[in-house]
Amino acid sequence: MAKAVGYAPSTIHRIWRAFGLQPHRSETFKLSTDPLFVEKVRDIVGLYLTPPERALVLCVDEKSQIQALDRTQPLLPMRPGQVERRTHDYTRHGTTSLFAALDVATGAVIGRCYPKHRSSEFRKFLDQVEANVPADLDVHLVMDNYATHKTKPVRDWLAKRPRWHVHFTPTSASWINQVERFFALITEKQIMRGVHRSTQALERDIRAFIDAHNADPKPIT
């Protein structure tokens, strides 16, 4: 830049610092084009801030294709002056999908792993959720527009249960679904740092993390 404009490098450096410019960095973004974006955001944020009386608000989604990975060489543990090290390459031992429902009021999570993430698995997960919520409460589901959530078997299941109410997030706005924060947490603290030589071992660790989380749950602020 200094050579192109004929200034000293120190001058360019001072200008960049003064205006907070970092030309070596680049980020991505995506804005929702949903025509009902404002209405949907107000609806969901309203559920978070002032949930209805005698009702549960559950944020539901699936974390699909979680890989059971084992590093190609043993991990080198941390030691004084040296961070933990692992090989950049890995051996894959299959995948699993985690379906989860987060209770907005308490932060507790209902979770179950399935080998696939089709509408049939989502339908089974709804059965599990129903079995774990009080029968005398309305249930408000916050979920995204993934095709699995809108198939006929799922629509029929919901139509037979008038106490269940669905609130879809705007397109390209899954960040408003609080269960995504839980997925980030389990990825950072369990999945990413784990070594799993089978999907069974991976699912066992996922269940253990959910149990530990539910032993002292906290609502997301």
C-alpha cells in the first residue's frame, strides 16, 4: 500500500491504526430475506421474555453428522510452557445426529442420538419430548425451517395435539434459537476435544455431557 500511494510504511500504519482498519482480515455475513422477519423475531423474543402462563417454551433442533474421530497419533498432553497438541489429521469412525430440546425457563435439555436425521427420527424425538413434559401444560416449540420439521407425518402429529404450538425462526436466522447455544457448548467442551473410536463411544459421551448439564442447569440470558 505504501509503495502504491507513495507514502512511508509508518504513515500507512498510523492511518490504519487511527481508523481501526485491518485489511488482512475478512469476515462473512448473511442477512435474512424472510418477508416476515420482524414478526417472527418479535414472536420468539416475546416467548423468551414473557412466556405464556401454564406453558413450556422448548427450543428444538438437531446437530447432524457429528463425527466420531480418533487422531492418527496419540495426543501430546500439555506441560509447562507447552500447550496440548494433537495431529491435524484423523480417522473417522462413523457419525451420529443429536436431537435436543432446551427448556427456556430452566436451561435443562432433553436429548437423544439417532444414526440419521430424517423426519421419522424427528417424529420419534417428539414422542420422547412429550413423554418428558407435564401433560397439563401447553408446549411452544421454537424451531427452524428445515424440511424435516415440516413433513406430513410431523404435521399430522402436531395437528392431533392442540396443546402444541410451533414458532418457526426466520430463514437464515437459526441464531435466535437458544438450543444453538447449547450445541456450541457441547461442541466446545465435549465433541471437539474428544477422542472416539466408535459412534457408541461418541453417543455415550454426549449423554454423559447432557446428564452433567442437567444436574445444574441454568437458563440462557
